[in-house]
Amino acid sequence: MSVSEALATPVDELMDSMQWAPRNGFHIEPRCRVCRNDEALKKVNDLLAGGASYAMVLRALGEDNAVLDKCDRITLDSVRNHCVRHFPVQNVAKATYREILERRARENHVDFVEGVVNAITPLAFLETVLVKSYEHLVDSDTKVDVTTGIAAAGRLQSLIDSGDQGRDIAVLRTQVGQLADAVKSVVPRELWGAIVEKLDELEQLPQALDAGVDSFDDDDPYDPLEFAEADDEF
Ligand SMILES: [Zn+2]
């Protein structure tokens, strides 16, 4: 911060930025009841990294809390504020996993504030495994063998192919629409009823339509009756 910036900054903001300065290389917040108690700080950070709910953290501090003055006693709000504001700065790596944990817990209505069990959900676990594996994977010392590489290539190809299938279906739907328009513009109107009847007949015989209607897994399947309902265009 330059001198001119400092002069333009309100005093309370300056105080805040000073309190964020590292002390012995470790960011702590003197006003935070967790940060200013060395023993509690380590315990709280370890428990948060391990997936404990805030209530569990608080319970684990029972004895530490009992001997503290009321103004120093750690509350649920102290744990929550510490977790949101200071834990990510003090534990950059583990904060990533805590973020996954709380996000997945929220999505799955698991209470990570008042909950009596830890906040770990299967999805959070799997996502953490994925992130951790990725960190290991991108490490320059990690070697990926050919078999694993081939397996990954196969998975990737099948994902790409399933994307293509979606496009193919979209193209097919457009073509069916064009076909319907062509039939309507060329075939005399008095024959449309016969076409609709034929389509109904084919629909009753699933084997007659190899593609099957099932492959159009969509909210708006192709409906042969559209022929009959589109009369007002003419
Ligand atoms: Zn804190």
C-alpha cells in the first residue's frame, strides 16, 4: 500500500489489514477467540480439516473452554467465523477439501454447523479423492504407465462418442421435421389421413421401426399426429 493509498483508506480498514499481517509466518487474527488461543487453534484446525461439524469442534473444546474467562470462551459463532475467515488462510491446501465438504453437505442437507456427526458425505469423499489424485497426477514426479494411459484414452473416446450421439439425434430430428414438411408440400391433403394411419400402424409394431421411439429420450418425442394437427398452416 502506497502512502497516498493509506491516507485515502479509513482507519478501521487499515487496522483490519494490519491484523491480517503474518506473525511468525502464520496468519492469525488476534480478535478471533480461536486464533488467539494456540492450543485451541491447533485443535480446531485439525478437526475442521478432518470433517468435523462446528458443534463437534465445540464439544471437543469442552475442557479448554471450561477454564477460560467468559470473554475468551469459544462459541459456535467463533468456530464458524474462524472456519470461514482464517482457516483457509492458515491451511491453504486443506481448505480446498473443507470447501468440498461444506458444499456437498449443503447440497445433501447434511448439517455441518449443528450436526452431531461429521459432515463427510459420500460425494464429498469421492470429490476429495478425485482432487487429491489429480494433485498427485500433475506432480512432475508422477509416472503414468502405458496401460493406464490406454484405459484413459478409451474412456475419453467413449465420452466424446456419447457427445456425438447427442448431435446425431439432433440432426435426425431436424431431418424428420424436413421430411414432414416435404410430405405436406408434395402429397395432396386428402392423403395425409392415410399417412397418419400408416404411421400409427407402424407405431403399434415396434419391430417395424428399428430405431425405436425409445432412442428419443426427450421431453418432446416425435409425434406423427403433428401432421394432422398442422392443418392451419394451409
Ligand atoms: Zn481465527
